[in-house]
Amino acid sequence: MPDDTKLLEKLAESLRETLGASFAASELLSDRLPDDDPALIESLAVLRHGQYRLKLISEQLGDLGAMRDGSGKPDAVSVDVVRLCADLADSVSALVDFTGVKVRFECDRASERVVLDPVRIERMLTELLSNAVRHSSPGSAVTLALEVADDTVAFRVSDTGEGNAELVPGLGLASVEYAAKLHGGTLSVESSPEGTTASVVIPADRSSVLKLESGREEYLSSAQSRLLTGLSPVLNYKRYMPPYL
């Protein structure tokens, strides 16, 4: 294992440990804050925003280290991938409405069950949507499109930005690429003056759907903590105040 991979693992581990104590302390503060002190509530929201930004960085560092040493495997479960994407698009759109950017979902199917790791896929899509919203202007739209074929599932996130190199090599791109590779898929990015589209295409494993259905609960998508983490680069601190948190 390369030395820099060990360093990434240690950095990610240190961040997780520090954040665990920090989140516990902020929860204690939250329980004791007076409801009639807006300044203190706002200060706590700023603190939480920073915590979620660091949490995202720690996750990205962990993904980069795992991708370099080839470790990790998807926690596969049978999922209605249409519902997962639709719910995610709705949740993200509600959280980023203050930016003036709309997030919409497109798919020609009402339902489709596929075996995949829903947490990884949701994190990956949140990363792509966050990036697209960050590079979009008010009044524009970001589109999450799902295309299900006989043997593949394609996730495409498109924006109408100016075609700049939005997904440059870095922690965010590494996390997206890692999620794609875990599923045996690929990541591609096409950019032009009309906008940018990031596409992740993975094999569609339907042979295991019935086998995995037995005894498994339906996956609940769009968990708030994952959304607040993944969208932290584009959210402002007010999204970490009640009623959002």
C-alpha cells in the first residue's frame, strides 16, 4: 500500500474521531440553548455547517484512499432505483430552493428494481447535483436523468453552466468515480458552452433481485444527514437551523 494511501486513511480516521466529539458537543449545546436567543441559534447553525463540510471531506478522503488500494465493496440490496432518484431530486430541490436553481428528475419508467448499493449511489448523485447547482445561475435548472436499459443503468446529471471544467480532479470526483467502479461502472463528463453532463453507467443486475428481496427492508432514501453532508458546499448556514435540523 503506498505511503500516501496510508496517510489518507489516517487523515480520514482523525477527522471522523474529531467530528464525533464535535457533533456530540454541539448536540448537547442544542439541547440547552434557549429558544428565544436567535444569535446563539445562528451561531450553532454556523458550527454545524462547518461540521458537515468537514464530514464530507473525511468521506471523500476515505473514498480516495479506498480507491487507491482497491479495497471496499458495495453493500448490495434490491432497490427501486426510480423511486430513489425521484425522492433524491425532490429533497435536493427543496434544500437548494434559496439559490433559485431548480432540480428536476426525468425517467420514462414508473418503477424499476435493480441490485446496487443505495447509500453509495445516493452519495454519488448528491455529489454530482451539488456540483451542478453550485455552477448554475438563478433561474436555471439541473436535471437528474435515469435511463434503464436491458443490461445497464445510466445516471446523468446535467446543468446549463458555461462549460467550464466543473469536475476537475479532486476529492469530489474521486468519490463519484469510486462509487462507479464499486458497481463495475464508468464515469464520463461532457462539457460545452451549453452546459455539462456527468454520466455514470453501471451494469444492471436483475438476476439477484428476487434472491435479495427476501428479508430485506425497503431502502429509505434521502436521509437528511447524508443530504446535509453532500450538499454542504452549496448550502448556507441557514439550512442548518430549525426546521431543517
